[in-house]
Amino acid sequence: MRILLDIFKKFFLLIEIGFLLMILANFWVFSLTEGRTYTKISKIPPREVALVLGTSPKTMAGNANPYFISRMDATALLYHHGKIKKIIVSGEKSKGYNEPKAMKNFLIYQGGVPENIILEDPKGFNTRESILRCKNEYQQKNVIIVSQGFHNLRALFFARNIGMNALGFDAQDVTKYQSYYRNHLREFLARVQAVVYYIFGISNEEEHLKNKVSDQKRTHQSTNYLGI
């Protein structure tokens, strides 16, 4: 019985240590990105390019996704206040599903943004991919990342760790009870993963660079798609 109690004590001690490490990982992300996110349009410094991180335009119930709308509104606000000149909309494109296209259409038809300044990145399957492609494929390091504040922290952490000088503009958060807590919990865990990736040097940036060189050899064309 005593042996069993000792096992339980060690088990719960490991859980406590693990939870503490997760809190420390999140604290590290917060501390490294402090002062690089903005909520007021008047405060954020201008940059040439905005990188808009994708999300589904519709909820599972088929309704308009408020996270999507909020990000598009924030992006349009940056443009109309002269804070950006070009926009990369980065998200997933697959059969019957196209986040970048939906983002571009919203910005054009509801945000009043000119079509010719918007570039679709159809291979932004996750936050890390979007950040890496922004730097390696589109040659942009000094960007404003647009997403909700809780998401921007991790995006800025990724960007900082690969040598980008990025800022974050926080789109309005969604306070609906169910989605709010679910997304914040998921992001808490995702920040832990981001720190683990950083500590152990897990990155596919070299693969991105190799693919870029290979594409250049095949096409003999510049990869500076934005023309800036």
C-alpha cells in the first residue's frame, strides 16, 4: 500500500512540474513579445506589408465566423489609415476550401481594399508555415501580423526566432463563452509547443529555403512576388 502511495505522489508531482513548465513557457512567450502588439490603429508604426493569418470564414454551424470578420476588419483598418501598402493573406487551400480567396474577397468587396495589393498564400496551413513562407517565399521580414491578440503572441514568437522584425495588430477578440475559452486553452498549449520547437531547434526553415532555391532554378524568375 505504501509503495502505491509513493507512486501516486510521484505521479502527481510530475503533473505539477509539467504544469509549472507549461506556465513558464507561456510566460516566456509573453515576455519576448512584450511591446510588439498593438490594439490602437494610431499607435502602430507603419510597415510595407501586413501578413494576415487565416481562419475559416464559416463556423461549423455554417454561420459567419466572427474571428474571420474581425481579422479582415483590422486589416482593412490598417490599409485605410495608411499603415500598410501590401497584404499577404495566408491560409489553407484545399479541394472545396479556400481561406486566402475568402479573405481576399472580403477585403475587396466589404473592406474597400484594392485587389492589386493583395497576394494570396495558399500554403499557410498553420501559423508557423505562414510565418516561414512570409520570410522565405515572399522575402518579407518587416511586417505587421494580423490576428487576435492571443494568437499574435505565438506568431510574433515564431517570427522573432527566425530573424523577422514583426509587429502584431490585434483584431477584436470574440467573447462568446464556448469559443473564447476553447481557443484560449488551445493557444496556451500551442505556445508550449512553440517553445519546445524553439528549444530543440525543430524548424522546417531549411526545407523552405531548399524548395525556394529549387523553384528558382526551375523558373529562373524572381521570388519577390510583392514587387517591393
